[in-house]
Amino acid sequence: MSAPARLDPTVYLVTDTRLCGGPAGVVETVRGAVSGGVTAVQLRDPGASTRELVALGEALLALLRPVGVPLVVDDRVDVALALGADGAHVGQSDLDPVAARRLLGPGRHLGLSVSTPDEARAAVALPPGTVDLLGVGPVNPTTSKADARPAVGADGLARVVHAASAGRLPCVAIGGLRTQDVPALHAAGAAGSAVVSAVCGTPDPEAATRSLVRAWAEARSATRAGSAR
Amino acid sequence: MSAPARLDPTVYLVTDTRLCGGPAGVVETVRGAVSGGVTAVQLRDPGASTRELVALGEALLALLRPVGVPLVVDDRVDVALALGADGAHVGQSDLDPVAARRLLGPGRHLGLSVSTPDEARAAVALPPGTVDLLGVGPVNPTTSKADARPAVGADGLARVVHAASAGRLPCVAIGGLRTQDVPALHAAGAAGSAVVSAVCGTPDPEAATRSLVRAWAEARSATRAGSAR
């Protein structure tokens, strides 16, 4: 698969090197997630040196390229470009999305983290084609991100999704999400769940991923059944 | 001055936000250094968020552009590009220099940190035009960099300069350097001294910079007088 501007965020794994027990653990976790049906992977390791990040990214690309699962790099647009990854994800403290898009060019995916309807409206107001996806959260309280903001809950997520819909920007929910959250995320209009600790550091990343994939399929199928009535 | 591939590293200030007492202190320090005759500035702040780094870089460019002093960004090639800075500097744990050059394009400066003759020889063996300058050190013990290697001394510097000369790569010394070190650095073949704590956090950054500028002028003039004999 060549760089998809719009990746499928249904089950979007964000890696955590510490939770996975080191870079080799990240590779094994991603391998399991791929077997479980993960739809996209984001490489996130703010504590790594640039060279360590590139090395880990190369190992993940070797796994993901053959199966067509896109790899996105958190914050480091230069690392995304050096790797030839499928895109980058920036937060409100990272590179400005317009600058990130300029560096990435038009072909790659760019995600942006937002927490509030105002931030979603600001994303909608960006030049068309700047951002492909909003990461919305934290929905639940999270321990994976030291500087995370207060949890917004499913209601807060729904408000952000509504604000983003004006720009047809899909939203992936993030922040302490488990399988049992999926129906509420789906009801709030999220296009998927981004997960860290639901998969990283669990005894069976493949089963954990599969459980999320199944929950999304069921939530969508329930909606379709509901609309058919 | 447009992006110079070969900057003048005679007195090369590497910023330290903590030593300067915060971003505003960095700006004031660089302002003083410019008045004192600094020849190049490197923005280094591994603890800053990407957005903070960009904001500080913009403030420094506003000072440096009008006076033609180049600004180089440590490690973050994406930030260098987003800023339109004059180049980037990578260490042995940062982006591979070939990848960094590919991202920077041919017009901008690229520096590389080395500590040993072997690392200098590896730099010489890179494709021509990859690297413009080697940062060699630490010459003296340093407290500005948490992960610094053991000090190489003026003798170690001279050995690296010799190895780099095969590729005509100029070397700037770094690591705990003061004005009184300049004659020995010059004798070892360095093209300048990169300084952090000799300027950042001092009561008078302008005077500290001027003292270094004068020491380099005197060392070079003594050599010329010596060769004229």
C-alpha cells in the first residue's frame, strides 16, 4: 500500500516503548496487533533518540509494509520523511499542522490531536487537505501520556466530532480506551479507537487487538441493522 | 545572507535555555552575542516541545537575519525546515547525516558531531556535500550536555582534525571551552570554538563573546606573523 492520505483508524495502535518493555517488545506487540487486525500504527517514543526512533520505525515498516498497514510517526515529521513512513501525527505542542503538511507534501497522512470543539473548529478552518484525521481525547483518564489533558468523556468526544463534521474530518478517539468503550465511541461518531495500554504491555496483544476489531464490527453492524428497521 | 553551506564557525554559540533562564533569556543572550561578534548560532533545546522550539527559533531568526548571522537547529531537521533556518546539526544519536542532507537539500548547512578520528573518517567517507562542518568534542569536561562523552583534550582534537583534513572538513571545537583555550584550539587546527556556558548564563554575554572573537583574531594573527618570519 502506498502512503494513504486517509488511513482506516478503526483500531489504531499507538506504540509505547516503555509499556512494551523496550524496542524489541514494540516490534513483537505490533506483530501481534497485525495478526489481530490492527488497521493503523503510530510510532510514538518521545524518550528515544532520533536514531533509536528511526531504527524502531524501520523495524515496524518491515512488518507493516507487506501487510498494507500504514505507519504514522508522532511529532517527528523529519523521522517520518527519513523513514518514508505513511505520515505523521502532531499535537497542539508539536509542529503547526500547516508547516507539517508543507514538509510532508500532499501524498502522506497527517493527523492532529484536539481536545475541544474550539480546537476542532480551528482544524476545520485550516487550508483544505492540511489534516486528514483528528485524534480526540483523552476520552477516559490515561496514564500513558504524562502531559495529557483532563478526560473529555464520550459527551466531550461527541461535541468535538460534531465540530469536526463541518470539515468532514474523521475523528479517532484516544485515552484509556478498552473494548467495552467501543459502542459509546461509535455512538459519539468516532471513526475508531486509538489505543496504547489496551494493547501495549498486555499478555496477548493479538487477542486484545482482535477484541477491539470485533467490537467495532459489531457496533457498526448494530447501527446498520438499526437503520434498516 | 541566504543559507550558507559553509558558515563561519569562529565563535559558534550553542544555546541552552536552562542556563539562559528561559526562552526570553536565550533571546537576550543571542542579542548580546550578536553585539559581541558571534559568527553563528545553534538553537539547541532537547527539553522543549516542538512548538516551543519553533517559537524560539522564530525569535532568534528575527534577530539574526538582519545581521547575516546564520542559525542552525540541533537535531530537529523538521524544525530547521519549518523555520527556514540556515541548516541543522546532528549528533551520532540523531538522524543519519545522509538522511538529514536528503531532507535539507543542497543549499543548507549541515554539521555533524564527532568525538574520535574513526568518526571523522566515517564523515569523510560520506558522499561529497553531505556534511559541511564537524563539531569535535567534548574537548574539556562539560556540564552543559547530560550525555556527553569523555573529554578528548587538545590532543584528541588535533587527531580528529587530522582525520577530517582528508575530506577538507573544517572542525569546530566544543566542550567546556573558554577564551584561554583558544590558542590551543587554533594550534590543534580547529576553525573555531563552539560555546555554551562560556556565554549562556554569564553576566555579560556580549563581553564574553567579544573576548572569544578577539582571542581567535589574535591566535590567527600570531600564526600569520609566525609564518611571515
